[in-house]
Amino acid sequence: MKYRIESDTIGEVKIPEASLWGPQTQRSIENFKIGKPSSMPIEIIKAYSILKKSCAQANHESKILDNKKMKLISEVCDEILEGVHDNEFPLVIWQTGSGTQTNMNVNEVISNRANIILGKTLLDDKFLKANDDVNMSQSSNDSFPTAINIAVTKLLLEKTIVSIENFIKTLNSKVNEFSKDVKIGRTHLMDATPLTLGQEFSGYESQISHGLKSLKNSLSHVKELAIGGTAVGTGLNTPLNFDKIVVKNICNQTNIDFKPAENKFESIASNDALVETHGALKQIAVSLFKIANDIRLLGSGPRSGFAELILPSNEPGSSIMPGKVNPTQCEALSMVCTQIMGNDSTVTIAGSQGHLELNVFKPVLAHKLIESAHLIADACDSFNKNCLKGLKANKKKIKEHLNNSLMLVTALNKKIGYYKAAEIANNAHKNGTTLKIEALKSGYLSEKEFDEWVNPEKMI
């Protein structure tokens, strides 16, 4: 490989000849060989392109950056946003906790790409200085959290929330489809009083809807951007109203209602907004885990389990047992949920750390939040398409379980009292007979009264 030599404030650095990054990026590559290269989420890089363009426009509007430089920065940022230079961002998550090296990676790529656009070489003096022009009026400490918040908000709005809403639509369709299927309820995995399968699914729909509401509510805080606070929140080296102008430009680019952080000391020193947002994702994951397990149980069988749901047969389930089909979508969704719960522990610890004026766990926090947002979206889409939409009620099995349940006797509590009803249920269980046979033997009620009172459709 051929190299070129560039210098920074520490000294000379060898950089691959054609790479658009500069010495600070190269130092990070060499000093942090931890994990997979290029693991910094591309969403953050693209959010940085939105931010750098918005800052250049604000600096030009404030008359401290000339028009040619502003246009050059904007042009390269548009290329980054379109994915033209994805390979120029090789840094890992496991770097400085402020994201400084990723900020400089973006600054250097913009600077060097500008040289190429102008017909210069990467060895020529930089027309755009990475620190003085591209990073003008900014610090890594305010730009990196701003890029994270932009990336997270866009991802949640454009992908995660859409997937969850589609999941809820399918749950609603199942509530209606199963509304007439009266089945036995179960508490403690033991027989309980009846409900409809639709009512059971309405509980799932309500769980996910509440989780989605929490997720949407959390975005209000995430949409507060730290930009303009520079190093510690004071706004040192920024022109008047810089934060307001930048955020206005970001809003114009994204069509999202971002706003300047109410308190920039909080937005730089803490990541509470992201902790809250991931907490909402964890809440949804907890609900999805419960739903996946319920569907797994209700679909168990086909002959030795509950078998009240018929799950789609997507693939053979065993390498040794012919004809076996397993609840694989339930298993995949459950595993995703465990990953998100684990990510929440990382996010919680990362959010609690950092000291004084800066949280220095930002890269790992952003990484885990973005991972969870993708995972929950993809898993909801997969489960929705390959399992939920194709679920069918096993009406024969549902009726069989319902008619065989001893807990229908609960309907007699208000007619003959709890103790007499319990006597009937215990005798039916002990003798292996039905509630009706034991009720008539007891003499506590007539056959007509039993048929009228012990009617599952009146018990839901």
C-alpha cells in the first residue's frame, strides 16, 4: 500500500494514499484496535453530515465563513448523506468517550474531499481547514451528542415506530378475527374463567400501544440538541444565536421539529434523554417477550400441548424428527428482546457515568441504542410477516378445553355460594366426571339452572 504523510499538532502520520481521512483519524485507527473496524454507526456519520452542513450555513449567515467554503462543505455533506463516502469512516465505537475522533474523521473527510473537488491533491494545502473551517463554532462535546440525537430521532421515526405501528395494526385485526372464539383463561398456567381469544389479543395490543406511547413521548427530550454549547455548555467561540440558526437549518433538512437544548450543560454532561428513550424500547421488548411466549404456549402441540393457536409452518423444525414444525419466529423475537434488555443495562450504566461537565460514554450508548432500534424494528417486521398475520384459531381444540374446564363453576358462586361450587368442582376432578353431572348429583341446582348459569358466552 502506498502512503502519504500528513501532520497534526503531535507530528507526522502515514495515511493510505487515496484515503480521504486525515492524521487524527489515522491515529485513532492505530490506537484503538478494539472490535470490528467501521463499527461507528453509519447513522451517526450521516447525522454529522446534516449537522456540519447546518453549521456551515449558520457560520456563513453569521458572516464568519465565506460563501465558497460554505458551499463546499455543503456539497461534501450531501455526498456523505447519500452514502458516497461510507468507506471513509473506519473508526470503532471503542474510542474516546466524547466521540472526538469521529468528529475529526468527518471534519478531515470534508476537508480532503473539498481539495479533490477543487482540482487539488490530498498533499496540497487544505482549502478547508478541518478544525478552523469545518469545525467552526463547534466542539466534539456538543456536536457528537447532537449527531447522536439526530440519528436516533430519524431512525425511530423512519423505521422503528413504523414497524411497531404495523405490528399493532395486525394485533388489532386479530382482536376482531378472534372476537367470537370463547376459550378458557389461564392464570398461574392453571385453568381460570373464560374470555375470548380476541380479548386475550387485545391485552397484547394495549401493551404495545402503551410502549409506543412511551417511546414517542421520549422523543421530546431527544429532540433537544446540544449544538451551540461547545466544550462545556457555555457556548464559547460561537456567534450570536448560532444554536438557533443551526437547529433551524437542521429542521429544514430533516423536516423534524428539533429545538436547541433548554440547558446545554445538561445536554453535554448527561445522556438522560437517550436513557429514557432506550427505557421505552426496553418496555416494548418486555411486552414483546411476553407476547412471543404466550403465542409459543398457545401454539404448543400439535397434539400434546395447548394447541389453541395454529402457527404458520415456515420451515422444517428438526433434523431428526420428520414433520416437526417449531415456533421459530417466537424464538427469534424472544432472543432479540433479551439483547435489548442487555443493551439497556449498558445504556443505563453508560448514562450514569462521565464526570462533571461531560459524559464520556457516548459512543457505546449511541451504539447500543441504535442497535436496539434496528433490532426491534426488524424483529417486529419478521414476526408480523411470518407469524402474527398467519395465526389461526384452532376452534375445535379451544372448544374442547373450554368444555372440559372445571373453572366454569365460578359462575355458580353468586347462585349457590363459593363452598358449594367448590364441592362440585372437587368432586368432578376426583371422579373424572363433568361439572354438570356433579352439580345435578349435589341437588344444589336443577339441570335447567345449570344450563342457564354455566354458559361460557355469558361469562366473558
